[in-house]
Amino acid sequence: MARRNIDLPVLLLLFFFAGFVVEKSYAKSLEVGFIGNSAFYITDGEYVIFKDFPYKSGAYGYMEYDFDFSAVTGNILSLISHRHVDHFDPLLFTAQNWKIIAPREVTVQLEQNKIIKFEDKITYGPITVRPKKSRHANTAHYSYLVTWGGRKLYFTGDTEALDTLKDLPELDALFITPWFYRKARINDMLPESKKTIIYHHRANDIIPDCIGCIIPKQNQMISLQ
């Protein structure tokens, strides 16, 4: 039988594509539920991220919410951008058996066994979180790039710093405030994203020129395939 020679680069390429197919075949869809303000419930059925939640309902005149905390099960992570109460309420969090990733201004008052060490790259089960230091008011503030089942999600938080949008990969979902969306669009700085999801908006906000954006209503579900 004749022996076939396969170049190493070709072999590596075959392994790469095989791994890609396996990863995609096992990737679970992500279901995203809008709670209010910047708060989302994101799950693959086993792991859960709460983004900027729990917050103080109705803080600063933003959205009130009614949420059944007891109904949430699985491996639960709270991902917090900064300490303002329309993004995080420490008393509500203390009552939950959740883990948390947040700036030290947020975690300093919390039980240490709930805190995941804040690093440049943080892994929680199938989730990878890369914090990106950003500017907002008088707080320690972070935006987050989240990779989950091959999907890339970026949460800007409350920042308006355009440099936080540089060097991002192509995204599956960009979560961005209305005011930062307008600023980024005017400056031609919006990253490539399959979905653009507006958050921290008023209940009946209309975002001019936000063509194709998702402006969710409370309790609306969004699927990321």
C-alpha cells in the first residue's frame, strides 16, 4: 500500500476544523432575559450570569422590577460594572447564594467566599470574562468581554469612553447604553456585532438611527444561537 505524506500545516488545519465543528455541535444556545436597567439574566440551562443585578428597584427613577429570586437555579454568577445602586444592591446580593465578579469597591463589603478573584482573564465553568477598565463618574468601573460557548458578548456598562470599543473581536451581542450608542455611531466606532442590544434605557425610549437594534421591554427574551 502506498504511503501518503501529509504536510504538518495541513494536518494542523484539519485538527483545527475538527475541533471547531465539535465545539459548535456541543455549544448550547444562550437565552437572555431583560430584567430592567442594565440587568439581564443569561443562561445556557446550567450556568447563569446576572449582569448588573440585583440592583435597587426604581433607583434614580429608572426601572422598577419584580423578580422571583427563589426560581433561579444552577451555577449563578453576578457580573457587576460598578457600585451605583441602579446597578448593584449589596443587601439584596447578600441574601443570595451567588458568586460575583466586580470591582473591589463593590466586593469589599461582601462575604469573601462569594467573590471570584478579579484578574485580566477570569474563568467560571464554560464562561470566560475579560474585564476592561473604563471610566464613569466617580467610580471604579469596568466593561466586560464575555466568551461563552464560542459566543462573544460585550457589556459596556455606563461608560462613554470610546477607547473601550477598540480592538474588540467580532461580537455576537453588544450591550450598550443609548447615549453611548449615539456617541459611538457618530464617531464611527461601533464594533461589528450580530446583535446590538440597548440597555439602561427608559421604558418607552426610541433610539433614533438605531437600525436593527434590539430595544428590549422588561421580561423580553432574546435568543443567541
